[in-house]
Amino acid sequence: MHRFKDLEIWKLSRQLCSQIYLTTSNFPDNEKFGLTNQLRRASVSVPSNIAEGCSRSSDKDFSRFLEIAIGSLYEIETQLLIAFDLGYINQTKLDELLFNLDIIIKMTSKFRSTLKI
């Protein structure tokens, strides 16, 4: 078992989640149950799946939760691009969030490849 609070991928994904919440707080009210909700739920699922995976007794199980977290990261990327297309976020904010996403995706993929499955 791993201690999730010690994992850099968990720490970074928590920060990303906070960034997503702050960013979506500026979205139009009519997106409250649409894109805002989708982005927030996906961003919360990343550190949550990392934490839950840490509780598993095998690396194979943990790897599956990391795979789910990576899927959520790609979901966030897609939703951010849609938010940009709709004019909800500007290019600078998009670039910042995509940069952070890319770091977490690479780190999580690399960490996942070190597990003995």
C-alpha cells in the first residue's frame, strides 16, 4: 500500500482540482449543471481515485485506479477545450491548465508503469 498524501501526483491533482473550481466559478450561471458540473466532478475524481487506489492491496488494483484517474484527466482536457471554444476561458488560462494537466498525466503514467502488475 502507498500513502496517498505523500504522492506528488495526488498533491498536484488536488491543486488542479482547486484551479478548476476557481476557473468554473466564472462560468455563466446556465452552465451550473452542464460544463461547470462536469469539470468539477472530473477534477475531483482524479485525486479521489489516486487515494482510493492507494488503499488497495495489490499493485494491479492500484494501477486500475490510476488508469481511471488518467481517463478523468483526458476528460478534463476535452471539457476545457470546449469551455475555450465557448469563450468561457481565455487562451492564457487554457494554456496554464493544459500545462498542469500534461504534467500530471505524464507523472501518473510514469508512476503507473513502475507498479508490478
